[in-house]
Amino acid sequence: FILVFQLPNLLTRPGLREKQQAEREVAQKFAELKKEYDDGQISPEEYERQLDAIQKGRKSDDESESERVSEIVRIVNMVAPPGWLPYGVTAAAEGRYFPVLACIFGMGLIGTASLRRSYRTTIRLYTGDFTKGRASRKIKTETVFKDASDTKTRSGPSSAFLEKRLPRMSEHASAITLMNFRSLIRAPEVKMLLLTPVILVIVFGGMFASKENEISGLARPLIAMGFTAFILIIGMTGYLGNQFAFDRGGFRTFVLSCAPRRDILLGKNLSLLPFAIVLMILFIGVCRWLNPMRWDYLAAVLIQTLPMYLLFCITGNVLSILSPMTLRPGSGMPASHQGMGTLFHIVFMLVVPVPMSFTLVPLGVEALYASFSSDAWFPVFMVLSLIEVPVVIWLYRTVINWQGTLLQQNEQKMLDVVSAKGE
């Protein structure tokens, strides 16, 4: 819904930058001409002549822009079926009858095909054949021979997805990661939550497409990192800050299991990592396209995505343990009458930028190095970002052990909240 109503804004934003640049050039010409006239360098007749020439050139540019927009609209109407009606009317007004007949035939063909399909679907619904027409998925079978006289068949693939083992991870953490990843892919409410950052990328990308490219070098990676953190906080707090509520009654499995609680948190965090990294890289790419930066700055910003996400997980785990919230069925939205929980989540969104701001330390050192050295050739930002990664990983592994103990102490209270049926 948001993207549909943002399309006109997004489509006009790229051309707005060129229009603003042209208007500034015209304003500069007016100012220079006025200054020459005030200084007595040109006569009043020459001033009027040049002023008329500038105004004519401005009018010509406006007419060219209007013609270009009209041509784009005409092509869109000619290709897209919703635009066939206005395109046919325009062609009829111009005395071209073949496009009119083609539009009438195309719209009639679409209407006929839709009515035919609707009629057939209605008949299938009333006769009970609507679901029978779907081809069932064939299950792969393989034969396992025990000996010459004994055989049996086994259904499904030879290696199920949930039976895979992630490298350098315990069996419990690997199973929880894969299970939760599969749940994230299938749950519709989680898809809606993860779709929010994508919409923000498109909307904010369209807004920045009209801005002038007058940003200093060090400010460009700062903007990219700032909006990357913004995407995490706005788009993923709803899930990571209440991650066990999406399990609902299934959280009882974690309570009764023998899995170490740190492995549960680790699996939960790692299952969301692919989505977070893809979204952060997508937004960094948009920032790089709109505000090009040095290659070492770009590499450092990409490296910073991992420490930024781990620090976000550290704070999000605490919130999900200490302030779980009941979700409404079939929705990722909290149930009503949970005032303190909602307040904690709002405060979390205000506080979480503080620990995430430690990822800006390498960029700050880069700024100091550039201020003291006129020939700043050493990539301080990138090197310190590489050093920061193992430091944050060590911090995450240390803190998650304490968070596992905290989860075990509060899991009974959490079960009562997350398994409750919200209104």
C-alpha cells in the first residue's frame, strides 16, 4: 500500500535534481546580469535584451521537460493495460484509429478471459473440484537394501534441511538456527515485519535521490552506517525484541528441552542474521549509489554490519527475556492492554543506538587521523573495523552466556506471557 502511493513520488525524484540544478543556474545568471546592470557595465537596452534571452531559454527548458514527461506517460499508457483507455482517447483525438481498435480489442480480450476464468472457477467451487486440480507434489523415494531378501522404501530427500549441521556450532544451536530460519521464511506475520525495512529502503532512497551531492567524504560512511542502524532498529525490533512470542505455545519445547539456554539465544540470533545482513547491504548499496564514497570507506562500512548486528542482538535478547509481550493470533502485533511492555519497547528503540554507536569509534579515529595528517593515505577506518570484528564477537560470546542464565531464570514467567491468547 505504501509503495503504490509512493510510486509517483519515487518516479519524479530523480528528475527533480536536474530541475533544481537548472533553476539554480538560471538564478545565478539573473544575479550576474543584475550586478552588471547595477555596476553600470551594461546599458538598460542591453539589460532588457539579455533578460529576455534568459527568460526565453528558461521557457524553452520547461517546454522540453514537459514534452519529455508527456512522452514517458504516453509510453507507459501504451504498454500498461490500465493506460489503454486514455491512450485510445488520445489516439482518437489525433485521428489515429488503429490504436483505438487495438485498445478496444485488448481490453475486450482481458475482460473475456477474466469472465471465462471466473465462470470456470465458480463451477469448480460448486462441484468440489477446485482443490482436486492441483497437482500433488511427488515425494522422492529411494530403496534401501538390507540384504538380498529384505528391502524397504524411505520417503523424502536423503538429507532433510533441519538435519543439516552448521560448521563450528553445537548440535542444539545448529538445529535451533535451522528451525527458526525455516519458521521465519514461512510465517506470514514475520514476512510483514521483514518487509518494512525494504519499504523504508525504497522510500528513503527516493527521498535522497533528489538531494544534492555536496556531502563531505567522512560524512558519507557516517550516513550509510546511521541509516543501516535505523533499518535494524525500526525494522527488526518488533521481532528480535520479542522473539520468543512468535513461538507462542512452542516455547514450551525450549523450556522442557535439555538444550543450553545460550544455544537457544545463539540459534535465534543467527537465524535472523541472513535477513539483517541482506537488508543492511541493500541500504549501503543505495547510499553508495546516491553518495559515492572511497573504496576503503565502503569496505569498512560493509565490515561494520556484523558488529552492529551483534550489538543489536545483545540488547534485543535482554528485552525479549525481561519484557515479553503476547501477540495477537495471526499477527505480529502485540495484544492490547500491555502498557508497560509497550513502554519498554519504545524506550529500547531510544536506548539501543547507544551501544550500537561504539561501531563509530573506527570512523572517529579516521576523522582524527585526517585532521592531523594532510596526506592521509592509510585506511584507518577499514583496519580498525577489521580489528573490531573479533572484539565484538568475543563480547557477544561472553555476554550470551550470562543471557542464557537470565533466560533460564525467567523462562517460566515468559511461558505464561508468550503462550497466552491475545485478543
